[in-house]
Amino acid sequence: MNAATQEPSYPATTCTFPSNMANQKYVMNAALDALRLWIAGTPAPNAPSPITVTGGVIQRNANAIALGGIRLPEMDVPTVTHQGTGNTGSAFCVLFGRTIPLPAPIVYPSHSAYVAQYTAATNALQAGGFILPPDAAEAIATAQNSTVGIACGNAEAETGEGATTATPARVTAARRRARSRPAGPAPDRRRCAPRFAVTAW
């Protein structure tokens, strides 16, 4: 069992960080479908731009996410930092990449604003041929069902809700608490810590 990711594995691995949780399966599905069509006689699929490397070092943006390469929506509309390198621990951990907190939490002004950005990034990925329509629909539905941009317990835009997937019941309960809360000062946004906390690892 991978102690960090809680995923069964053989041989047993214990990694320092959770593995890279980006939805790489979407790219794999698109690649296999493109290969099928190419074998059937369609033109060769699009080639993505490579990850930006200078002097043997992967170049990263302010969110510590690699520049270039195939841009999954979670790369350009992030709630955590996904990296293909940097994990340590048992022998195979180096292959798994890692998921770590963003250097600084991103505040999306509202849930709808987050979903709109995520949808636009997903549509761009699909236009490039790197995600299939069913997977694109699944990705967007996941964003819609998340609590990104919903406050810690009061259904308003707030810092730190980026990495939590909500059930409808949880969101409904949060909104009920908001309606029942007496009028008063605006909530202290600084109290809403990111779900991925360094101290948890």
C-alpha cells in the first residue's frame, strides 16, 4: 500500500508525497484513439509542444507547474500543483510524480467563474485533440460538482476550497448554515486553510 496515496501497489511502496493526481488517463485515451484512427488511414495526430526545458531543468510557472507540454485543465486552472518529478521514498516513487499544495492559494471569485475557466481550458484541450468528448464532459462535470469558489461553510467565494470535491448534500448543508447564520461581519477569509496542507504530509 502506498502510504501517501493509499493506493494498492506491488511491490509495496511508501512515497513521501501523494502521486501526481492529474487525469493523465484522458490524454492516454485520446492518444490510443488517435493511434486507432491513424492505423485506419486518417492523417497523423497532432504533436504537442514539448515541456519547456532549459539547461536540463524543467521550467515552471508561479504555481510550480511545468511550462509547455499538453495542458490538462488542472494545469491552467489549478487547485493544487501537479508535478511529474520530485517524489521520493520507495524505489518506484520517482516514477509517480507528486501532488503538492500551490505555493500560494488561488482565490477563484466564484464557483461559476472557476467552472467557466475550467471549461474553457478543457475545450481548448479537446480542440487540440488531446481529450475525447466523453472525457471532456466528465472533467467538466467534476469541476461543476466541486466546491471550488464556495466558501468554508457559507457558500460564498473563499480562499482554500480548491481541492475538495463536494457531494450535493454537503453543498446544500453549507448553504443552509449560511441562511441560518445571524447577520454580522463578513467571515474571516483567512481562516479557510487549503485542504492540502503541508503539515498533513
